[in-house]
Amino acid sequence: MNSIFSGTRLRDMIRSIRACKTAAEERGVVRKECADIRASINENDPHDRHRNLAKLMFIHMLGYPTHFGQMECLKLIASPGFPEKRIGYLGLMLLLDERQEVLMLVTNSLKQDLNHTNQYVVGLALCALGNICSAEMARDLAPEVERLIQFRDPNIRKKAALCSTRIVRKVPDLAENFINAASSLLKEKHHGVLITGVQLCYELCTINDEALEYFRKKCTEGLIKTLKDITNSAYQPEYDVAGITDPFLHIRLLKLLRVLGHGDADASDLMTDILAQVATKTESNKNAGNAVLYECVETIMAIEDTSSLRVLAINILGRFLSNRDNNIRYVALNMLMKAIAFDDQAVQRHRVTILECVKDPDASIRKRALELVSLLVNENNVKQLTKELIDYLEISDEDFKEDLSAKICSIVEKFSLEKIWYIDQMLKVLSEAGKFVKDDVWHALIVVISNASELHGYTVRALYKAVLTYSEQETLVRVAIWCIGEYGDLLVNNVGMLGIEDPITVTESDAVDVVEDAITRHNSDMTTKAMALVALLKLSSRFPSISERIKDTIVKQKGSLLLEMQQRAIEFNSIVDRHKNIRSSLVERMPVLDEATFNVRRAGSLPASVSTMAKPSVSIPNGVAAAPLVDLLDLGSDDIMAAPSSSGADFLQDLLGVDLGSSSVQSGATPGPKAGADLLMDILSIGTPSPAQNNTSSVDLLSTAGINNNPSNALDTLSSPALPHIATTASAGGMFDLLDGLTPSPSKEATNGPAYPPIVAYESSTLKIEFTFSKSSGNPQETNVQATFINLSPNTFTYFIFQAAVPKFLQLHLDPASSNTLPASGNITQNLRVTNSQHGKKSLVMRMRIGYKVNGKDVLEEGQINNFPRGL
């Protein structure tokens, strides 16, 4: 091995390295060779310098450090001979980059070589400058490069044009210096020089507006003539690629024309004919022709053009979709997604081919085609496209079902023509890909079912039949047991039969069997089992004849390993055994859920209530102030409960196993230390309300917003993990100090006066809110506020909802608004009643949120009101 290192040649070093059997052996060879090169560098032997640098470049390509040889590059570049310069410039481009400080030392050598009499030396300097040019070098050497664009030799002109491209990228301010030189290159006959000149012009147009206007006026016609000559030229063997004359020049010219025609109608008109000619004459049976056609389509879509040419371009993309090459089909799908914005009908003609791409074996093509199909859907074709996608869902790959089912659900929700069609399609998706469907999809389905009262019987029967066949689909089972729990009596009695249904016979035991199977199935998760327990509790009231069987099933869950199931089983067994007198009212049907509010929250405009599981949000009627308090303040506490009802106190006492003191709080009475509010706040570790508030802040776990204090709704609210925790009353706003830090410092002595000036509480570009005030007689703490909502826009606001939150020293009650639709340039009103327990000490302060829909889009506006008149 020693003989290898006595002045070895590059060939010998490569052979030695390749002969190494381990990485350690290779490192040893490289380390010894580097030591030999260092020794040679220290000896400053000029004869071995080029050989040392060649070996260093190979070592560098292997990934080893070679910084110690950088100065050798500079020495070789400064050598007078061409061979030394060539190896020096090659090492410079490979071992250094523009961030190296050593590069500053080579600027003078580059300048000398750019002016060298030998054109090959000039070519070396241009090549190196075009690869590693920094901004400082560009400023210093730009004049020499600009001069070389006019050099007699075409190879030098070509390299100078490429080097100029690098210079204008690094220093855009120098672009104007190259405009005239670049335009002269567009007249070249040599294709190599012409393609570099076109590239330089393209770069100048993208970074300099003056250059863009110059080329539009001076060069557009010349470029069109050049492209026409190339397109119509006879066979030229030196430029021919797969039957296309110089496709690389074709593509460069089309890109430059695209920039020149974009935003300019005159330039676009000039190039219309040649683009049509290229699109029709170019063969698409080879990859070179497809590349030219693709660039032609890109240009047609970018310029200001007539629709007929765009139709031609879209038809070309349609042909691409039938190509066997995956890359061609993928870029065609990408371009069609952009083309929809220009001509939707032209793209619709290729709908069948696009649908076939959804079934393509290539995953990337499938996903891109699916996105394109979703853009093609409209009211006229939604049923046909949805049917095609659902049919494919049955046979699609497992890894594609999630994306496909999500897209189908999105299409169905967006274009649902009627609720029965929506329910049918969603049941098909849940049956085929239920385990891939996200929670918000089946939450939304439950909300729609709740709102379709005339379809309750039809839906529960359809779900019953589906769950018997597709019991392994988790989300289908959840929706089915929820509906059976709510509408089991309609299932058994065949209530609400539609003409399209076939009658079925379902006994009470059959309905309970489905729910029990969901509990006992080993692969059911905790959410499904918990929902099934709630459904059984409801069925125990609807099916009295088998209530004992249901009770036995509930009792078995007392020994469940899941704490949640244990707790539910104990609570529900207590209801069945000890509270039969209130069971029927507890398990009444859920009230209709507000679909508009759910959709707003789902879209992210109104965050969902804080909970341990993702759930759909129950609606909050306009006029209920405290329900969305946690949402409004974005607090991370549990949901706020409302004031107690006398019917639920015993149930609460039994449920929690504690003494609440009294079953209800009478007006003016002071609850004991273990009253409902204290208990709840102790559980939640929130704190204790002030005595002044205890008479209105007790807890009723059976009272929820918009449910008229129906105990059954509290059961669903508290027990079902698939349903939301929303609990509100008008007085719940004073329960906790939820605005800690928002409370202003005590105001000065309140001014007493019979009237208070109105204020503009909130104003945006589209909405204005005005407050007018009046005092209740005999109670200075109470203030009546009339809010007037004024629409400043020409659009109608639908599903309008106003929400507010106040600090703990205030109590807020909101009456329903005069309408939930705010007409264009119109107004609606809503009355508020605010009680200030710190009247005369603290001023009113309020946080508010307004949600509405305009042109089908959800809008959310928020604000804080601090400009209330003093004395309120």
C-alpha cells in the first residue's frame, strides 16, 4: 500500500478506494491520501498541483472534507496554461460556492480571463461565473459579461447569455443594462444562442416591468415569427427529437410568449394563430410532443384569449387523460383544475374520463382526480356523480376509502337537494366506509335527522336494516343506536311509512338486540357502548314490557372495566329502580337541534363547547345569553350549568350521592354551604360565588338551553358522549367570575339623571349596533337595554345570532330578537336586561359576539363594549 502514496495518479487512487471492503478501510485510504496531498501542498510543487486538485474533487464527491485545498484552485486559475485553468475552474465550481469568503480572491482572475484573447479561457471564466456568481461579483463583472454577449463566437455568446441570467437574478437592479443585448439575441439563427437569449429575456420580463413592456412592443412579432418558422420547418436532423424540431426551443418560446401575453390583450391577439397552429400540428404520440402541447396549453390559459382557443386547450388535456403515462395524466388533472375557472362547461365534457381517473391504480392520480371531481359537482350533476363515487367506494382500496368517503360526504352536505336524499347517501357511505368517517360527519347526520321530523320513522327503519348487515361499521352503529333510542317506538310500530319503503316487522326485543350487541361486541369502543347504555335507558321507558331485560343488561355493566361504563350503569340503574316517577320525563325525545348553529360551529366560526370528546353542538336560541359563555370567552373549563329546577333535585342528590340541602331554592332564601352552586364549583375547583349571587346561581343538571327545563334533555347532555354539553339560562351569566381581568376599576360617583344617551356599541363595514337605555322603576340596579342591529351592506344576513357575556357582578338576560334574518340595509331589535349588583361603584362592561350567514358563508364578528354611560 505504501507505493500507492508516492505520487499516485487519480486513476490509482480511485482503484484503491474501490478495492476497500469496509467503510473504515476506505476512510484509512482517504486519510492517507489527504495527508499526502497536504504534504505536496506544503512543498508548493507546481507540477503536482493539478493532480492533487483532481484527487481532491473525487474525495469531495465521496463526502470527505477538502477545505484545505481551496487555495490550490485559485493558484491553478492564476496559472497561464489552459489545462491548469481548466482544472482550477472545475475545482472552483465544485469545492466552493458563493457563500465562501475565499471566492472574493478570484474576482480579479475572472476579470482577466473574461478579457483573455483565448476564447476557450473566456468560456471557462463564463462557465464558472454562471455557476458560483455572488451579488458582489455580479456587480463587478457585469460590464464584461454584457460585452461578451456580442462576441463573434456563438459558444461564447451562449455562455454569456446564461451568465447574464445568473447576474440579473442576483442583482435585479442590473436588469436594465441587459435589455438591448438580450433583444439582439432573439434574432440569432443558431439555436443554442437563441434558446439562451429567450431564457434571458424571460428572466428580465419576470423581474423588471420596463423590460416586460419593451419586449412586448419590440419583440412579440419577432418571437411569433420564430416559433412559426420552427413549427413549420422541414426535418433538421441536428435539432429533431422524436419528430419535433427542437422541442426545447419550442418550450422556451412558449414560456416567453405566456409572460408577454398575460394581461395584455393586444399581444395575446397577435399570438392566437400560432398557438392554435402549435396545438393542432404537434404530434402527441411521443413525450417531446406532449411536452410542447402542455406548454402550449399553459400559455393559452395564461394569456388574454378567446374561449374557443381555451376549449381547444381543454380538449388537449382531455386527450392527455387517456395517455398511459402517469405523469402526463397527473399534469393534465392539475391543469384541468385551473381550467375550471375559465370554462367549466368545457371541462364538464371530460367528466367521464376524469371519473375513470378516480379509479386509477396510482394513488396520486386518484387523489388529484377526486379533487377535480369535487370541483365539477353542481346542482345538475350531483346525483349522478355521487352515485358513481359511492359505487366505487364499495370496491376501492382500504387506504383510499378515507379520502373518498370524506369527499363524498362534503359533496352531499354541500349540494343536498332534500333531506331524504342526504340521509340515504350518508347511510350508504356509513355502510361502506363507516370506520373511515370522521366524527363531525355523523354528528351532522344526527343533527339533520333531528330536524327531519317527517323522516324519523323512515330513517330509524333504514338504519336498523343497515346495521344488521354492516355491524362492523362503528359510526353506522352509533347513529343507529342513537336513532333507535330516540325513535324506537316508531321502528316497532312502523310509524311514518313512506311509499318507497317495504314494510318490515320489528319487535321490541329485536330493537333491543341491536343495542345490546353494540355493548357486548368486543371491538366496540367506549363511545359506542356509552351511547348504547343511554339508548337502553330510553328504551326502558318506551318498551315497558321488556324493561326488566334492559335493567339486567344495565346492571351487568356495573362490573365493566371502563370507569365511564360503571358510572353510567350505576346512575341509570338508580333511575330505573328508584326514580320511576320521573323516568318518562327524563328520557323524552331530544329537542330539535339547531342546524344553522351547528354548521357555523363546525365551520370554525364559533368554537365548539369545551368537552373531553368531539361532539356536535346543540343550538342556542337567540336570546339566551349565558349558554355560549365558555365559548365566548374561550375558557378551558367545563360547561356552565343553569339554575335548578325543583323536579331534579332529588335525582341530582341520588346521582352524586351527596346532600344538596334543600330540593329547591326559594326566592329570598339563603342556601346552605352545600348548595348546588357551591357543590358544582367545588367539583370544578372554580371558587365560591358571593352571597349576593347565591339565590340565582344554584345548579340544575337537568336544565339546558332551549329545552324548557326538560329533565330528559339533561340526561342526554350529561350522559351521552356523542352529544354536546350545552347548559344555559338567562341568569347563568352571574354564576362565576368568568371575566376576571376584564372588570374595570370602580367608577366615580354615578350621575343620577332621568335619561341616558344612546351609544354606538359596535360598528364595522357591514354591521352597526346601537344601544338605548331605560331604568326599571323602583330598582336602580336594573337597566333595560334595547339593541338595534343595522345592516350596512346590500346583502341579507340569515341565521343572525347575538351572544353576550358579563362579569360576575352583573346579571344579564336577553329576550329573543325580533327576527333571525337581518334584511339588507334594514334593522332588527333585541331587548336586554342587565342587573348591576355594584351599582354606583362599577360601570357596565360587556363582551359580545355576532354570528350570521351571508351568501352561504358563515361570518363571525366580536367586540368588547366599554362605553356604557355612567350611572348604569
